[in-house]
Amino acid sequence: MQVRSDQEIRLVDYAERLSRHAEDRLAIHLHYARLKPHNRQEHQLRIAANCLEDLVKRFDGQLFRLSTADQVLVVKGALTPDVEPVVEKLRHLFAADPATRPGPDGDRFCDWYDLTVDYEDFLAHARRLLARAEEKRKAEAEQIARSGAPRRERKQIPIQPEHLGRLVEQLASMDISSLMRRQPVCALTPEGEARPVFNELFVSIGDLQRMVMPDVQLAASSALFAYLTQYLDQRILKALPDMEASVPLSTSININVETILSPQFLEFDQKLRAQTKKTIILEVQLSDVFQNVAGFAFARDFVRDRGYRICLDGLNHLTLPLVDKRRLGLDMQKILWAPDVWEQGGEAERRELAEAVRRAGPTRLILCRCDNAHAVEFGRSIGVSLFQGRYVDALLSEQAANARVA
């Protein structure tokens, strides 16, 4: 996929328009591109953007999400002490990466510009960022031309409120069952046999985008994307009771805390038999819990009293040891596999992770996004027994094919 430089163009345009209004403004360039890929996953970048959006609202600011994954924030009337705590929070979010720690060459994680005195430097910096993005775009275009591969990229624009309005209108008249997917969570026996434990039911955002709005980046705005996922939660809640007879295993669904607290969830709850509720696992995201801890605590007690189970999703090998399952009242936890997790540390780090798995309960912890045997081998080496991902799907398909032949 080619790199687009839309945000770099906007940044340069904005910087040039500040030539007579640079006083009392701060700019901060956060260098996420310097982090290792497994330390800057998409959900972490969304959390980071969310943190910065608060400053945008408070200080008449602008946030630019560059094609490199870097983010540039410009705020008006803010003092360094207003912004520094947020930057430190972001440094902590990505703390596993050495680039977040100052070194002999200074701070590689972020650059600060006081535009009252540093305006010309900032403008030159913005222009360099655009030039690099354009160079990369041209290099990729030339590579495609040399390879003879057809150019199939569609120009996408970040989602806007009007796009979301049209999307919700279209979804309201659609049967979304064609967008629903199931992926099993399996226990693996010592012999390597996959045994399904439950199915995760979800709407494929990629398929939704391709089918309805191929030219719009649905996840470009964290606030609008959160609204979209809440709407999809409600559609799944409406569809699930009628699907009950066709679902042979327990089912998990991704759900926002706000959706659990909504009238739609009450309506869903009233349609289900008590026995069915015991087969449903509600997956909530770690970022969602941290944004509304009090709301989560109320929602957790509400659903557990009715027989549902709660799974905390969005953990990684760094955050898992920090989560107290009992204090949060969790039934299950989900940890995301990072392809080069082996590079994170030595034997001491691996023992710490194994201890975290033991505390979580090996049969209550799921290692997801397992796309190869290496992921499963690592999980089993630290005590995990539940797995999810394309590799597990392939194992099940192979077992089913062998059973048919037998």
C-alpha cells in the first residue's frame, strides 16, 4: 500500500498560515515511527490520539496523524506544564521501547517547539516531513511501475461526521448478517489437537468498509469510530437472540461499556433465557475500561449478576502483568500476540510473563492473533492453553478434512 501524504500537506499548510499568529503556541512532534512495529500497534496509536484530543479541545489545537504513524500536536495558550503530563502518559504507554527513554543524543521520543521563538524551525521541519513523505510515495510508485504490478490503490479520506451519518443510514436498512464473522477460540491438547471452546462473533470492519464506503478510512477518527462500534454493538445485540439456535457453542461479542449501560442491552437481556446468558461472554477493550472505570465497574456487576461472563480484551505482554484479574472482577483475559515478542527481553521477562499467566489462570487466558505455529509454541511455553487466530483456524480445517477422509 502506498504512503499518502495528506496529513503532511495539511501540516505544512497550517504551519504557513501561522506565520502571523505563532505567538503563544506550542508544537510537539511525537516520533512513533522510531518505535519498533510491535510497540506501536494500531489500538495504542488510537489511545495516544485520544489523549491528545483532550488537549486539542482545551487549547484550540490541531492534531496531525502523519503517514509514518507520527503525530504532531499544535496548541494555543498552553504552558509546558499543561502538556508535559500527557506526553509522559504517552511515554509510559509505549514504555517497553528504548526510543521512549532519553539517550546520549537527547530525547528521541518527542520534539518541542515554542513557536513564539521557534516558528521558522518548525515551519522548516514541517516542510522536511512533507518532502520525505513525497519521496517515499514516489519511490513506491516507481517500484510498482518497475514491477509491472497494476496500481489498485484507491485514495481514501478520513471519516467525517457526514460520512458516519450516511453509513448509519445505510446500515439501518441492511441485513448485516453478511458482515458477521465467527472465529473460534480453541484449547490445544498436548498432541496439538484443537478443540473449540467458544466462538467470537463480530462484524468485519474491513468488509464493511469495502462494501459500503471503500474511499473512507472508518477508523481515522477515534471518536467517530467509537460511535460506529457502539452502533454495530446494538445491531449485533438485536441479531444474536434469533441466532441462538444456530450457535452450538458459547459465544463472545465485542462490546463497549456504554452499550452495556444502554436501553438496547436491557432489551437484549430480556429476550434471553437465563441459561443462554451463561453461554455469552462480553469482551470489553482495555482502553474502554480505562476511559470509564466507574462505568465499567457498574456494568460488570450488572451483567455478572445476570449470568454473563466478562473478558478483558486488548492486553499485551506488557500490560498483562499489571492487571489484577480479581480486583477488576474478570472471568477471562485476552492477550495480543506480537510477532517479535521474543525480542522484548531475556529469561527474567519470560518468567514474569509466565507468572502473570499463572495468576490469570491458564484456562482463563486467550492468546489471540496467532497466525503461525511460533505464536502457539510461545504461548504454550508460558502456560497458555487457549488460542485464537488464523493458525488455529487452519488446524481446525485440517482436522475436519482428515475426519472426512477417515
